[in-house]
Amino acid sequence: MTGPQSDGAPRAATVARRPRVALVSSSYAPHVGGVEEHVRQVAHELQSNGCAVEVWSVDRGTGPVVRDVEGVTVRYLPTPLPSGSIGGVGRFLRALPDAWRRWRRATRDFRPSVIHVHCFGPNGVYALALSRRFRLPLVVTSHGETVADDHAVFQRSAVLRTALRRALRRASAVTAPSSFVLDELRSDFGLVDGEVVPNGVDLSLVGDADRSPFDGRYVLAVGRLGRVKGFDLLVEAMDGIDLDADVRLVVVGDGPEQGVLEALVADRGPAERVEFAGRLAPAAVADAMAGALSVVVPSRMEAFGIVALEAWRSGAPLVMTDRGGAPGFVRDGVDGILVDPLDGAALRAAIVRVVGDERLRAALVAAGRQRVPEFTWARVARAYEDRYEAIADGRRDGPGAMKGAAR
């Protein structure tokens, strides 16, 4: 309630100070993927809500530079870590002073009120050190990197395992896109509590089947061509599948497994049924989904699966892996068909069932379209803002005083 001041002017309403957020990501543009898209969308949403935002990303070949990327300041920072060899330790010790200087400079230049790590890796190690050095609140969002990484870095790196445990203990909030990821952090890294903040999708990219870049009848798979994504399982399932001869598999994306997949197609014989289309722009992907008989996500492990939301948005019937976080939001037989992709016969049967049943496809599409408005990037950003505000309201004894996440 406002009242008169001594000069007769109304008292100004108190305006809450907006947070200054450093989104510390394992990767960012020009690289593409689920984490990169998540951080990109969240950065823009937070900015539109009046927050000051910078993205601090691991330098993966750009060099230690600062760039404006679509209106967001992005700092690409070096993240050397020690390895087990004498030479590796020596290289780390030589690189560390410059790397640490650059991370300190980023903190002093931007003056964040919260450090928010996305996809814990070397970026998380440096974020944890900054949180301690500058007494800044730390938020950790895991995207399944401890279990769904092609290179199994957490199995190989004691430094990362130790740093993640310490970061979870220190963090003022810990989130993940699915309860599956939180459960893994609890069982293997000592997390207490934690909260689900699901992924989102850009609802403005509504696919149009008439604009699909592909002709004819096809099943579609989209993603980075890495082993965890299970595209080899899908290629093998297409060998001898009981579908009309004109139905083919189109794979959209690129990545390190592309040569392996092409060799597998040549060896297993379904070359006429498998097309590798490379990477497409997001609008073209939406159109391709709209024209597909089904979108299939055959991942060996999927923390969440933004592709599922994209399929719902574009009106594509979904066949989704049951390994990981999908059972937490995909309703089997209602808005998707859940299947174990390691069971080749079951994967074939799920694809054949969806492709061959027009009424089922229509029902899956209708249910998916009804669900997808629940998963907007605005909601994701708002959930993070709620946590930033709770941290600010409860922070009386420095970072970590309000521990809703891990102890």
C-alpha cells in the first residue's frame, strides 16, 4: 500500500531486483544438441523477462572469445582438467593460470547473482570453484550427462565425479528434466531432494506436411548421430521389417556415428529403405515430422527427449524409447508408444503397428497435440526464475544457506 511522502508525491512501488544469471553450459552454438537448445531458449526467455543473462560455455574450438550470439553475450572459456598421465598433469598446470584468470574476469565483468550450471562437465568444475571463491549461489541442472554420454566421461574421470558430488552438496537448487535423472544423481552422487523442470519446445514451429523435404511414405528419426541415440538399432530393425516396400526410414542429423551407420546399412542390406538426410534447419525438421508416418526415438538412454515434444507439436505419431525419462511424461498407448529399442523384435512390432493403423496414428497425434502446450520454454524459464528468487529471499548466510537440493 502506498502513502503520501513528505513532499506530497506518492511513494514509488518497490521493484524487485532482477537476477543476473550466468548460464554455464557444457556446449553452445555453433554446436547443436539438446543442451545447446535448452540453454539458448532459456537465455532468451530470461532476457525477455528482464533478467541480465550471459552464457559461459566450454571453448570447444572457438578460442577463448566473447561473442554476441542472437543478442546474448556468450563467453567461450577454457576448462583444462588434470589427466592421469604425468604429461597430462603438466599440461594442466601450464594451462590452469590463464584459464582461471579468464573465469575470474568473466565473474568480475558480469557480476552474476547466481551461477547456473547446465550439463555438468569441466564447466561445472570451474563454476563450483567460482561459487566458492566469490560466495555466489550455485544451481545445477543435470541433463543426463552422467549416464547418457557417448564417451562415458564420468566413468573415466574421478575429478568430475568428485566435483559433481561437491557441487550437489553446495547447490542451492538442483533440477533435471526427469525423475529418472534425479534418481541416478541420488543413487550415485549423493543428491538429496532435487526437482524436475522438464524441457520445452518452440510452439511457433508448426510443421506442414505439404512442405516436407521428403517425398513418399517414410518413418523419421532425428538427432545427433551418436551411439547413445541408438540409430544403429533402428537401422537393424528396418532389415526385414514387415512394412510395404515403399516405406523407408529417413534419418536427419549428423555426428560421429554416421560412417558406422552407413556401413551398417551396406552390410545389412536395407540400403533402399534408409536415407541419411544430414542436418536440417528447425523449420524443415518440423515439416518433415508433419509428413512422417511416425517419428521414432530409439535411444539406448534418453534423459528426456525434446524430439518427442517436437513430434507432438508437428502432429507426428511417436514411437519412443522406454529407457530413461520418457515413461515420466509419455503415456504409453495414449500419446506415444513406448518400447525397449534393445529388443529388436519389439521395436519392429511397434513401428509396424503405428504405420499400419491409421486410427491409432490419429489418436496418438490428437493426444500429443493436446499435451504439448504444457511444455513451453516460457514455463521452463519461469520455473528457474522461481528458484533464483527463492534463493535470493532465503540467502542470509551466503550461498548454500537455503538448501532445497542437496546436503
